[in-house]
Amino acid sequence: MKVVLLLAAIAVSTSAHADNITVGLFAPSAPFPSTAARVELANKLGDHLGKAIGGTGSGRNYARAGDYSSAVKKGDIEVAVVDASYLAVAGGNYTVLAAAVRGGDSAFAWQLVARGGADKIAALKGKKLLVPSIGGRETDFVINALFAGDITKDYFGKIEAAPDTASTLAALGLGKADAAIVPAGVTLPSGTSVVVTLPSLPGQVLVAYGNVNAQQKQALGAAAASFAGDATIAGFRAADADAVRAIARRFTVAVKRGPHVVPNVRLVVGDLVEGRTFTIERTPVTAFAAAATPK
């Protein structure tokens, strides 16, 4: 009887462990149309990845960086879909398993959009700018990662974070800001237009945290490749931490200096004598004769 109970306890424990995979979603820049769409994608991915390791899974959407960071520290999530731009500034102990794909690509262009028919960035100097949250480094993200330091930190009057891309566009449409920076390819509010297209950056990545073992990581990465999502995250392709490092490097912009010319100090005999006339003054022979000694 004791043996039966012991085996039953082990079976329950194993089943609970197999079910205990939770996929987090913190991707403010991903242009989901609504929070409901985010939750649906997270649950669908959780179920897909849970089956890949012999169990089931669920998903959780996080709207704020602080809530997501706290969930990671508590071990509430084992796997997550995260903005690479957030990871570039937040760091952490994680393994990149794959990169999210949208429209056949895993890197996406950004764009500066504005109200009132502004068609040049000069018209936005001193204006209020919105950008999807990346966890507190939005100014550096705009000035350095997107504009490569070509504008100063005080160029815009204020740079504020919005919860996500949809919220950013909604606030811009309601006139709560003069301009916004959002991923390219989104539907813009009435009365706004694109001012300038900005560089492409890696989008979202699928990561596993420390309590996922090597065998599970391999299974999760393989399963991600067969995931069929939605219009915002259609699927995943194999990737590593280079996607995050590529953005991290852009946050630090090298100081721009004028060209430094090093003079050529190598001299040859021809350089010394060219254009010059040299003469040696003759010395009288008598100067070398010894004077006669008087007797």
C-alpha cells in the first residue's frame, strides 16, 4: 500500500512539474491591436511550448517593465517573448532561443510620425514625443539607438513612454503629443503622417530563464520554429543573443571628432637638399703651415 501511495505521489509531482510552464509576454513595441490579442498570443504559445516538453502551458501578458522584472525574479515564468530593446538595457540571466518573425523578417524599421502636417524633423524641435516603453531608457533609445546621436538629448521638449505601440498611436491621435516614434507598417491615426523613416532594429526574442534545463531549451527552440501565431508575431526563427547585443551597442554612441591628420615625418636625403645650394668656404693653405720658430 505504501509503495502504491509513493508511486501515486511521484506521478502527481511529475504531472504538476510538466504542467508548470508559463510563457510571459512583455513586448510593448510589438504592434498588437489590443491587450486581448496579447493575452491570446501568450496563451497559444504557452500551450504550444508546454506540449513540446511533455505537458501543458499558459501565458501571461505584462504591461509594465516592473511587473515583468518582478515575475522573472520570483520565477513565475520560465519562458518569455520580450522586446530585444528592453533586454539590451535590462540585462539578466537568460538564453535567447529564437527571434519573432513578422512579415517574413525579425528586424523592423521604426518611424517618426507627427500631427499637423509636419514634414521635417526641424518642425518638431521642442515638441512632446511619445515612444513605447522599454523600461526607463526611452530617451537614450530615441537619441542614440535610433538617431545615432545626430540630435541632442534636449532636441525634443519631452520624451515620454507609453504602455505599448497601440497606446502610443491612440494618444497621438487624441492630441496628447505632437509626435511619436513607432514601428513601421502600423496604421496611423487620422491627421498624422510619417516625417522620417528610422533604422531597423531586432524586434522580439523568445528567451528561457535559468530554471529551464538544456534539454528543455533545445525542445523549446525546436517547437518555436513550428509555431503559427498571428499577424503581429507570425512565428519564430533560430537566433542567439546577437540580436540583443546589436541594440545594446547602439545605446552607446561614439564621440564624433574631426579628422585627425598625422604628419609624415619620414625624411630622406632628397627632401633635405632639394632646392638648396650648398658651398664650402676654402681655407688658405698657409693656415695649415706651422709658424717658423725664431732663432
